[in-house]
Amino acid sequence: MLTYAVDPCRIIDRVPLGTTLDLWHGKTLVSLIAFQFLDTRVLGAPLPFHQDFEEVNLRFYVRRATDGTTRQGVVFIREMVPRPIVGGMARLLYREPYMVVPMRSKVNPGPPPDVEYQWDAIGKWCTLAASAEGEGAEAPAGSLEEFVTVRHWGYNGEPGKVTLEYRVDHPSWRIWHARDTRVDYDAEPLCGPELARHLRDPISVLIADGSPVAIHWRSQIAV
């Protein structure tokens, strides 16, 4: 999980109606995340040949005030998967910005973990790889690690359309700061040239152990 501080002007037009940018100590953050789906089920039933696969996504952080509480969420700029049915269902049901590309991964969960994710969106393999050391720990309260990993809401908005909101449930993850990092990718196919220029020097590189995750059905935000 690579996190970058960016100029908010580069993503403000992507903020869905009904939400606002969620800043960490005044910084606007964008994260590139690679992970594995394992034992995936839809409405409790497995999809044959579509239970285990990789995903890489690029996201930023928003919040929504409602009913006296604040919901901290994410907005996906781009998501990549290797399975056409997965991408098609997510676009249809949740309006997610998926693209289907060849992908592969090598994951040694450890602990400590050692991971490598690769995808081909531009005619060559892009790579995110890193290893960690130690036992890992839950993110401290108020930390950058907590800000980017403890997110229980997703939002999708497009010009002329209502904003979709859905809840994501998962426990806190164990986190390691990565070392021996290898990063070789072109961000432009994911977000365009203006934002891509800001995705060069991450302020944080993390590895998390993951957990069971439940994605709830979407609803519409009235604004």
C-alpha cells in the first residue's frame, strides 16, 4: 500500500456529491493498493473460477456527515482485476471504475510478509513488491496508518448521477512498514497525466495482513 500526498486541485473534481475530501493533517492523500481476493462469494455463493484473484486500485479519501456522525470512506479512481466477469459485475452493480488486465502475484504471508504484484496495462509488466520484518501491529489511533486502512464506506459519483454509498466491514489489520521496496509502474493509464505526475514519491509504504471483508449493498445519497 503506497500513499502519496497530492495537490487537492488534481482530484477535487472527482469528489462525489454529498462528500468532502478527508484530509490527514492538512494533506490530501492518494493510495495505490495491491491485494488478493480469496474465497470470494456473491450473496453467499461462490462464483466458479472467480474466487481467487488479484486487484490493484488507486483511491483517495473522503468523509460524509450524516445523522450526527462522520463516515470516513474512499473513492476509487481506478481498479484493475484479471477477470472480465468480476470487472463487469462491479461496474454494473456498484458503478466501480474497473479495467481488466493480465495480473499475477507472489505472496508469502509470513509473518513477516513478502509480496509481489504485477499487472500489464501498457504492454509491459508493472510491479509493486516489498518485504517486511518483525511481528507487525494494529495501527495506532490517529496515525497515518489508521487513516488509510480503517475505512468502512465506499462512494461512487459521476457528473449528472446520484452518489452511491456502500458499507465495507472488516476488523483492524496488522500492519508492517515495508522495506526492500520495488516499485515500477506507469500511473498515467490509471489516472491521467495531471495526477500521475504527483505519484512519484510515496510518504508511506505499508503491508497489511488483510482479513475477511463484507461489502454491503449500495444506497443512494440524497443531496
